Amino acid sequence: MSEYDERWKIEFGKRLETGLKAKEFFFDLSDDDLNTLAHSLKGVEIEEMTPWALLMELITQNPKMLDELAKELL
């Protein structure tokens, strides 16, 4: 493996892996779970939020999801 590939994986590999697991977690949610998440954002100005801030808001409003997401990411 080239030095570039090794350095790239060290620098970005873990973040990409975590992001992929998080994406799969949300893609696997049921329609009811997605509806619950959407309703929990009622009144929140999501247009002005970063993706990370949006995720934190969802977790704050739905703490059970934090446990489930943590299990997926670990």
C-alpha cells in the first residue's frame, strides 16, 4: 500500500466508517421511527443547523435513539 493510502486511511478512515454506520442506522429505521424523529423536530429551524447540530437535536429529543445509535457505532 502506498504511503498516501496509509496516511489517508489513518486521517479519514475512522470518520468515514462512523459516518457510514450512522447512515445505515438511519436508513434501517422503520417508517414509524422516522415519523417520530420528524415530529420531534417540529418548530426547530433545521435550515440553519449543521448536520451535527441536527443529529444532536434528534438525540436530545429522542434519547432512546442515542443508545441504539451508540450500539451501532461501537
